[in-house]
Amino acid sequence: MALAIVLAVCALLSACGSGSPRSPKDLRASLVAAALTQKSVHYEKDVEVDMEGSGTTTADVTADSGVAQVVSPYGGVAEIRLVDETVYVSGDAPSLEDYVPGLPRAVANGYAGKWISIPKGDALYAYVSEGLTLGSILRDVRSDLLLKRGSKFPTGFSREINPSGEFTLTSGMFSHWNEPVHVAAPANSTPIATLRLDAG
């Protein structure tokens, strides 16, 4: 991490040793500000949870939309899309149980593989849409950004946490800045309110 910060300082200043020294906090703020001016980015994230397993997220996001394929370390595979302030989720039963807390397995089985829509304003919207825009992914990892020499934008992130004795390692890579990203809403979807009714 220390090496990454040194390289980032060298890349952002005209030359190492020139200009005023910058704190890691100021440097991260500059990286985030520069990245937020871009149109899109591709990122891949790996998560390892002690005693549970590993998971991955592969996503393409813009300022207000995104699409991600998610494999959860707790079990479950899903695709998530954010379009026009609505999140669409299609996944297997374990992933639906994860995204909709308290959903009975029988209901999750019935909706597995179908698209579920969650509008902005719903209690689940912020949770399910996390990481599906430039702003949300950068806010999530802003304290853990990495930069390689010669890069204008963050190239990755890495962090370790140990809540309640459970070790978690999260790392990822950014690439393909400003490449076109087109996210379309599915042709058919079931409102989240319908799942709640079915769940009783």
C-alpha cells in the first residue's frame, strides 16, 4: 500500500519531488475526483471470507447505470442491472435470499431465474444497487485505491477487514475507462412488492 501511494504521488505531480507534498487523504480525493469525471469503467472484484469461501463480481458501470455478474462467497449466482433508477435482479434461490432478507426458500425457488425489479425509494434499493455506478463503487473503495505508475486513474483496490473475528479480503482491478457501456432493462420483470406478497 505504501508503494502504491508513492507511485500515485509521482504520477500525479509533474515529477517526483516537485510541488507540495500531498497527504494520502488528499491523494485519494484527487483520484476519486478524476475518476468521477469519466464516462464508464469495467471492474472485477474478488472477495474471500474466512471459513465461507470466495466470490467474484464483474461489472461495467457508468455515472447512472451498470450491469454486474455476481458469484457470492455465501453461495448464489446473479446478474444485476441498474437502469433508469430501477434495479433488476435475476439469480438462483440462494442469491435471491441474500438480496431479499427473510425471503422463504419456497418463494425464492419459484422466482429463481426470473427478473425482479426494485425501484428507487424501496428499502432494498441502496443495498442491491451498490457498486452499479461510478460513484457508488468509488465511495466503497476510496480508502483502498491503488495506482500504477503512468496511470491517470485508479487501477485497483485492496483491503482487509476482520469484523467479529471473521477475516475478509477484498481486492479488485479497474480497466477499460470510458469504453461504451449500454445497459438495457429486461423485457419482463416482477415487482419486488409481488415477492413480498407471495412471501406472506
